[in-house]
Amino acid sequence: MDKPLVIGIGEILWDVLPEGERLGGAPANFSYHAAALGAIGLPVSTVGSDIRGKRALAELQNKDMATEGITISSRYPTGYVEIRLDKEGIASYHFPDDTAWDHLQVSGWAARLSCTASAVCFGSLAQRSPDSRQVILDFLRSLPETALKVFDINLRQNYYNKEILHHSLTQADILKLNDEELPILARLFELPGDDRRQLSSLRDRYGLQLVILTRGAHGSLLLTGESISDHSGMPTDLVDTIGAGDSFTAAATVGFLLDLPLVEINAHANRLAAYVCGQSGAMPAIPGTFRLIR
């Protein structure tokens, strides 16, 4: 089959860890893992004209990722996030304000290519800025009707509100969230019942094709209108959790594009996320055995 074009739009930034800086940002991570699975992965973002921006472009090129979808700002610095890992390797994040991805611009090349996209992933973090929020929404509206729009909520600090979440959900075909984010949505949207009922309510309310709940070491729950898959998770020697959720989203999206059975999608996404948890950073080298598209 032809390789699907899978785009991640939003933040690209440096994860500042105790041992050094690693390239990350959920949309960029998603694009990287989609490419590792055999799709054409394209990050769309903005970096500064500073050292971190130059390093980001060079790092993506070293990973065989296209950088034509990344614009360069001479006014704002490249984004970064300070990450703290607890004794179990679970990450917490602090994001500085007013960085390049808060002033997102889509390159003409990426805008032209968007008409061939099979899927686009976006989140709530990049929408903390009204400028970037509008750019992301305009980009989603430019997509072909057949393109899957994947909303990976990615709640961070106080950079979200009910209005942003609601409007994003109205744009989405697939929703991905984790077990820390679901209670927040349940409160904001007055969702009744247990996890399954809450996810079903979101699916029905917003006409979603697929809802994904990740639960860390306890696996994941996937729901469509026709079926449910509950996976208990895969064992791993945990190094850190950075990028694991993004790898899961990528695997679920590519599997869904391939029309794989839900149970198979869930199992493969868990295997990939467990592998990423056993590596350092968000974009480790991924063995070819994880590829879904040859």
C-alpha cells in the first residue's frame, strides 16, 4: 500500500532532563513514531533562530525526518520544558511561556502537502496561545474530509479550559487521553459512571470513531461504536515515561488507518509504549520489528 502521510502539528521543544536535553514535544514525538511504524511522519511546528532551534532541525534530519514543515521565528526562542522524574521514572513538566511554538506558523510546503494527509494529531498544549490555536484550527479545516483528526489532549499545568477542550473535541475523529486526564474531563463535562461509561459518553457526544484511554503500567482501554478492547499492559524495565503516550497514539492511529482489529491495535500500541518506557527520552531508535507498514 502507499504510505499514509501522518502529521503532528503543535509544539516542538527540548526536554531538559538531569542528564541533558532531548528533543521532544508531543506532536513531534507522534510524527517520529508514526514514521518508525512505516508511515510518512511529518512534524509541523515553529522553532527559534537560536542554537536550540538549529539543534532541533539537525536532530530531526539525523532521524530521517522531514523538516520542511517547521518554520523559524527570529523573534521568539525555541521551546523547552523542564522535566522532573520521580523515583519510579514518572515525569512531571514545567513549560516556559511565550516561545516559538506559541506563535506557530505553517510553512507553505506543509500547507500544500496537507491536502494529501491521512491523519493529523493535535493537542491542547499548543492551543494555550490564541495565535497557535487559530493556526491549528485553520489547518484542521484545510484537511481532506477523509483525514483522521486525532486529539491527544495532553493536559499540562493550567494550559487548558473547557472551551478549548470542547471545541477541539468537535473537530476530532479520535480522542486519546490518560487516566489522570479522564477525571478532569469527567468533572468539566459532567460525565457519569465508571471509565467505560465516561468514555462512551464522550464518544457519543462528539461522534468520535475511536476513544483511547491509557493507564500507564495498567494498560489501556479502546472503544469504538462497535467494539471494546481492554489490555492489561506489558511489563518493562522502566527508564522513563517520556514519549510513551505519543508512541501509543501513533501506533493506534496507524493501526486504525490500516483497519486492523481493535484488539490487535491495542496490543501493538502497548508493546511499543512499553519499549519506549524502557529507553531514555521521547524518540529512541525503534526496532524494525515494530513496523506496521512495509
